[in-house]
Amino acid sequence: MQWKEARIALYKLPTDDLSEEQLKALDISKNIALKAGAGSGKTRVLTKRYIKLLNDIPEIKIDNIVAITFTRKAASEMKDRIRKEIEVMCKVDSEKEKWMEFRNSLSFANIDTIHGFCEKIIRDNFADAGVDPLFTIIDEAESNTAVHNIVRWIVDEALNDPVNKDLLKIMFKKYPSKIVVNGKFEAELISLMNRIKETGLRIDDVKLYEEEEYDESTKAMELLTVRIIKKIDEEYDRFKKERNLLDFNDLEIAALKLLSDDSKRDSYFERYKYILVDEFQDINQIQKRIILKLAEKNGVIPDGRLFIVGDYKQSIYGFRGTDYRIFEEFCEKIKKEGDVLNLSNCYRSTKNIICTVNSVFKNLLEPYEELKYLNDTEEGPKVELITYNKQNIADPRNERFQSIKKLLKDDSKSEELHESLMKDIKKSESKRDFQGSIIASRILKLLDEGYKYEDIAILLRSRTGLESVENALLKYGIPYCVIGGIGFWDKSEIIDIISLYKLVFDMSDKIALLVVLRSPIFGFSDDDVYNLMSIYNDEGLSNILEALEKLTCINRSNEWIIVRAYNILKEISNLNGIYGAYEIFEKILDLVDYKKLLISLPNGYQKYRNIEKLEKIIKDFTDKDIINARDLVEYLSSFKEFSGLDSEAFLDTEESDAVKILTIHASKGLEFEAVIIPDMDKATDGVSIRRNHLFMLSEDGYIYGIGVNEEGELDKEANSRYKSAYDEYLERENQESRRLFYVASTRAKRFLAFIGQEKNKTSELQNETGLNSFMKQLFYAMDIDDIDIAVINGNDLLMYDRNIKICKSNDKSEIGKLKNDNLIDGIPLKPQGNISITAYIDYLSCPKLYYYKYIATLNDEYIEEQLENDDFYEYDALDIDALERGTIVHRILENISILDSNASNLKNGIDGIDVDNGIKKYIDNYFKIIKEHRKVLKGKLLKSLNEYRFRVPLDENLNLNGVIDRIDIYENDGEIEAYIFDYKTNKINNDDEIEEVVNHYKPQIHAYSYALNKLKSISGYTPSLKGAFLYLLDVGKYIEVDISDFCILGTVKKIIDDAPYLLGIKNFTDYKGVKNKYFNLCKFDKIC
């Protein structure tokens, strides 16, 4: 049928809003695969085709048509569009009664997700499906929680089953025990089972590689794994049957099984005469087979029966098991008798955006159907690439240092020097903070260009970039709302109340306890927390309630706060085992009067709404009565991962005048006047490369275990079959990242900007497999074609001045949130930033020294200039100063293993320093200490980590950074234990000086211990900290440091108290100098 004939056939329908290529897609006499580019109006075409079927097919019923969409929201929107079209036909068509009947029956239309459609088939045939007609569907979070509970005991049972004894023996010839003792094994089994089911396989379908040359330890692990996952699958099936449950995978499998019965298939084939499927690029293998059962008979799809719409360039759900290649497969099938058409006219974007998108992605995606613009399409501004270098990131400390350095050379400038030193300075910006400022500045400029806040969207790849963007928008007074997938679960009000819920079931959970005590729920001071934990630990109490009782006797001033906490915690401890999750949660809210408390806080109404949202989630959980109240926390953790509801309860809705922040995945199907895409330089495969999956699943269903190298470490390269499957997985991820970039870029209507750090172009750009960031992908395309993009220096944007008052308030309700008259104003800002423990030790030595060294940053060039003229620093007899000596020793020790027995391989030293030149004594003493110390440490050494870097939170605003010289991890009687070792090269002449050195460095060891306790995993292990030691290398002795909770919490409290000084918030005069025996050796005596 020619285009003119198609238009004549549509004379009854309003089609003035359809283009020529859209009209071609309405030929209901043919099966059609429609490749619909971004912004090409595919939803309109789907709707019109549905209406045309109702209009042109005699005796058709609503029930004869099946329309499958990707999400419930999309199904609802399609049904609404069809309803509006039917309403029009009721008014303009002569057969009004027919259209009124369609309108009345539309609520029963088969417009649903694939899972909703499968559910309908199963309920219609429950007896043949072997299920109770009143079955309940469990979502991914509920399923994941149940599987987690099952996996724990199944794995424990399998590892202790005599039947598996020989397998385990062979497996552990090579594999480290850490893979089964720290939860990694359980997590990997769940991940593997999900991947198996997503590919359309049953657990019984997986295969093992049996060739003789295959490593026997790897074979043993794979065989054990298959045994375990089969057992898990059996128990999970039993769990569901006992409770009359089906999960999403069950729905697909049961529906496919029903449709595989010839009589039922024939029945549905006659009933469902027309199949329309949207987002076809996002279906999986099982769903493909279901659609074929409905559409095909005897290998033939009858003319006009199947209409599919898709765009492989927008396939971004590979992590859910979708396979865009299925769309291409169906296109080939339909092409034989029907048509494969393109919707290429883009009605969304400007010429410049369309041309840029085409120029970039024709070099990244294959095949690529170019988007076209209409003759009257607005040209619009050029797409912007806003870049910055590390050098762009302003460092006020460095600028001040340069000024002070000049003044130091001129004795007549002493007064100016004093004034300069007295000035407060800002801390340096992080990369993300700097990028956030660029984003905010560009938004302000967009406002002057005629855009509104509501026109602008910031699209993030993941939630990790959210905080810096929020902080920047708050700082610049820009209203915003967070939508579609990020933000909700990290809010303090959510964390606090969930922590309190945890205590119902485990009052010994110290982390949860400290969270709620420090929260607004109880409002304990640092002193109260410190005293409470001291009582609890020192007196060896078994119950925190006893410690609270004793604390009331110590702190009379805050007695009412402590008594209130005691009464509430005592009452909630009695809720376990009596009530369901929702009842417990409601009682907790009432006990602490939480909603009233939240309203009184800054941004309180938003906090209140977030708790209402959490209430609904918990009520839904309880109403299903699938899992007990104790499992709620595990469920919420899974819900966060799977549900897609991970967003704030909206006060600023999508219609309000506020900038929208959302993930790229959540933006699919949406469009915005202006789009900003930050983090262009962030690696797209960073997580996959860092994480060593224990198992890979090949496309043909084989399970391959990761190999082990000669050093006993898990190694992808050690099993070639695993490595091959892993490389294929990584390549699929790389290709999907390009499609994700495409989806993000095609959301923009009038303005599009990319923002990221410009790194040096490397040979990676010559190799497509190395394009593991949006920035690299963009540069790769720009190297091939001359793409007309406006390249902008991010620093120039920061100079943009709208005379906007930057908001200093800590009350986020003032920025783009609904205001409430009851909110508390004037809350003082808390210190925010990162604290180095090494720098903190300098601060304890002399606060003024700390100021000169870390705040004014008078450390490197200044000292070098002074050393040219003065001899005032500590030198030993061998012309190596103490600092240099310590540095050399540490550099040597970080490069040797504690299993080495001597230092003979270090004769020539490092970087030209002769080891024998005074340094060898420290190395020899190191091995002497090691030899003595190893005699008293119990267990088997599993891992030794040198120069272990960490960053952990001190509180909601502060992080603690540091580098631990060495952490040893032991296995002792089945327990995984860790020890901390710190090397000191201080000159020591007697026992009194030993005590002095130990006392000086105790806070450092306490801080290290705090950090290790906070870390969930260390190099794949989850050890408990058993001890911490100082190695005094000058005298060849080791000293154990007390790391009780009392000592650790005392140090942490003092660091937090000193934070204003450490972060440079205090004035210069607040930093007091300390005269000690090293005073005359200080580098800064000239200006002190």
C-alpha cells in the first residue's frame, strides 16, 4: 500500500498530526518491525495503530488486542492516550455506539507489562498451571530477602556435609578460605542464580566443563557450586509453594509452559489476534518465546498480527538480562513477509543537537540509523563540552602560600605578613565540588538565556554524584528536586529510624545504637556517648540498658535525656516476637514522637513526607505476610537495590519550577528543554574491573570459576575460559555504556552540555575496547569526524556573575523545598571535610606548627629556601635528617614481604640511598622484631597489606583519612583476625623516651583501629581487630597499644572536637604554639 493509499484508508481517523513515515507504520495488513529513533513519536504511532485496528477490523473486540509495554507507568499512559482517542471518535464518528462500547470495555483491555500479561494467563488456567488461584506475586526485593535467608543455611550445611569433604579438600588446595568465610561466596551464588534465570535457563540446565586438562581445584569449586545452587533452588521453590507465592521469573516460566500446550496455544491464538509490543529491545529470552507462542503458528506469523517497536540504541537494561539482539532477530523474521520501517524524524531536539548526536554515535554504535530533523526545526545553540583540568581546581591555600612566601623575603613587610597569616582561608575544593560549582554556574547562565529552573535536568550515571550536585545547588540558591532512583535511602531521618528498628531485635548492635543516640531522636552529646560506652565496655555489661541506668548517676545535668532513652529502648526491646513489622514501626514512631520531631527540624516537612513514604513501604511488606518482622531490614536493603522507588517523597514534583536531578536510566522516555550530563570522565567499567566475580556464566550455559595464580590470589587470567567469558561480559558492558550515553544525549530538546575533567588523550582512543568513559567515547568520535561542539573552559563559567547571593543557610527547606513556619532557623554550621590522622599528630605536637604546615601550607618551597641559609633541622651523624630517614625506611619496608627472612636484597637501597648508610640498622631491627613477634601471634597468616589507605566517616560531616603501614590478617580457630602495625624511626635513648614516643603516637593507633572497625571488608576479608602494635625500629622493640573501645572513642571524640582547628575554620590567633624539647628545631621559628 502506497503512502497516498494509506492516507485514504485513514479518512475516518484524525491523522493530521502524523508524518509520512508514521503513516506507513499504520498499515495493519502487514507485520511491522518499527525501528524508532529517540523523539520520533513512537508512542503516538502505537496509539494510532491500536485505534486503526478498532476502526478497520469488523467485529473486533478490545480483548482481541494485546499491547505489551515495559513498565506499568507506560501501560497506564498508553491506556490514557487510547481513551482520549476513543473519546474523540465517540464525538466525530457516525458509529458512536461502537466507540462507546470500546470506551466502556477499555478498563478490561490487555494493555500491560509482560509480567502482568503472564499473570492473567496463569490465573485463567491456575489448575493446569498447578497453582492456587489466590497466589501472591512477590517482588524482587521480597524474593531476594528470602533467597538470602535460604543461602546462609544451605551454604553452612554444604560446607559441613561429609559428602562434600573430598570436593572441599581439592578446592582448598588452591583457593583461599576467604571465599567462603566472609559472605562473598553467598553473594556470588545469588548473583549467579539471577544470571542463570535471566538468560532463560533453569538451574538444571547449567553445564560444567569436563575436559581433563581443566584445573582440578576449579572443577571441584564449580561442581560444589552447582550442587549448592540446585539445593538453594529446591528450598526456594519449597518456600514459595508453602506460602502460595510466585516471583517474576515463575510468571514467565509458568505462562510459557501453558502456551506450550497446543490446545491452550490455539485458544489464545484465536483470542488474541493482534500483538503490539513496545520497547522490544528490552525483552529477554523467555519473553521472546512467549511472544512467539502468541504470534506464530507453524513457523508463520499471519499478516498484520505482529507489530513491534524498538531501538537497539536505547537498550540499557542488560543488567536485568535483556538482550537487544532479539529485536534484530525479529526484524529479520518479519522482513521476510512484512516490513521493517524506520522512524527517523526527531521531533524533540534542535538541529545542532541532532547533528551532534549523529556525528558522535555513528562512530560508536553499529548499525546506526541517523536521526533527521524537519525543515522548520530550530537550529538552537551548539552542544557544549565543558572541561576542566586538575590545575583548574582552585586551591586558596596555595594562592595564600605564594603571597606569604613573597612577604617572608622582605623584613619590612612584617605587618603585612601578620595580616596575611591572620586571614581565614577556604579549604581546597574536591574534583566533584569543583564540577558542582560549574554545573550551578551554567544553570544560572541558562536562566539569563531565557530558561526556567523547571526546564533543566541533570542526568547522573549513578547516585554517587548526587551529594556534590545537591551541595552546589544549595550553595547557589538553585531550587531542585531529586527524582527517579536516587536519594531517599541516604537521608538521615531514614537511617536513624531504621537503626532504631534494628535495636528491637538486637540491642547489642553498637553501630545502630550509636546512630540513634547521636541522632535527634535522643540527642546524646559526645560526652554522654563516650561515658555510656566506657561503662558498657569497662564493666563488661551484657545489656546496654544497664549501662544507661548507671550513666544517670554520673550525668545529672542531662539525666532526663538519658532516662528518656532508657525508657524508650526498654520498651522497644519488648516488641520482638509480638507484633508485625508495621505495628513495631508505628509503635516506635509514637514512642519517640518522630513525626512531630522531624517537623521541628530544618527541612522538616520533607523529612516528614519521607517517613510517610517509608511507612507505606513497610505496610505493604507487612500486608503480604511473606517474611517475618526481623527480616524487614534485609528486605529494605534489597528494596533499595531492586525497586526503583529509591527517590525522595516529592515536594517539588516534576511540574514545579525546580531543576530535576535523576539517573539516566530513570530519564528514559522523558525529555527536557535543557540537559546537563556531568561525570563524563568517570569510568563506565570501574566496578566490574575492581570486583572479582567468583563465577562467570557463558552464553551457552557453562559455569566457569575464577582461577588462582601462583601467589594464591584470585586471578581472572588463571582460568582462560573464565577470562574469555569475563571479556565478553566486559565488552557487553562497554557497548551498553555507549547506548546509555546515547539515551542521555537524546533527552535534550534545546540545550545539551557535557561536563567532565579533560584527561590526556592516550592510545586508548585508537582502540575501541578502551573507550570506558563517556569522555573517551566522545573524543574517539571527535578524532574521526570534525564535530561542531562548543568547547568551554569550566573555569570561565565560574567567573560568570549574576550578583546572586550565595545561600549560607543550613536549612535546605529554603532552597527549592516547601517552607514550614515551624522550622528551626539559625542552626550553626557543623565543620565539614576530611581529616588526615598524620596531620592530626602534628597538630597535637603544636597547633601553630599545624597551622603553618597545613593551613598556610608553608612547607615545601619555604623550607627549602630556609635550608639554603640555616642549619636548624635535626641531623644525625650520617647527614640524613629524621624526616628523610623515616621516609626512606618506610619506602623500603612497603616493598618487602614479612615472609622475607633478611634484608640482603636491599644492599643498594632506594633511589641512590645506600642502605648501609645508617638505614640498615632499622631494616635489621625490623626483621628482628618480626621474628620475635611471629612467635606470639597465633593462627595462619592469610594476607599482609602494606601502606593500606582508608577513608571512613567520623560523623555525618567529617571523614578520617590515613595510611596504615601494615595490616596482617590471620585465620585462628576458624576466626578471621586482623592486627595493625605502625613503624617508627624516632631516635630513642632510654626507656622514658620509649614511653614518650608511645604516648605521642597512641592517638594515631586509636584512629587506625577506629577505621579498621568501620570498614566492612579489607581486601575481601571481614576480620575482627585483635591487636595494634608500634614497631620502634631504632631500638628493635615492639609495643602493644591499648585499643579498647574506651580509648578509641576517646580519641575519636577529641578529633571531632578539634575539627574546627584541623579544617582551618578557626582564626590564626586560636592556634597556640607549644614549647617542647624540639622547639629549637622547628622549621617555622623565623615567623612564630
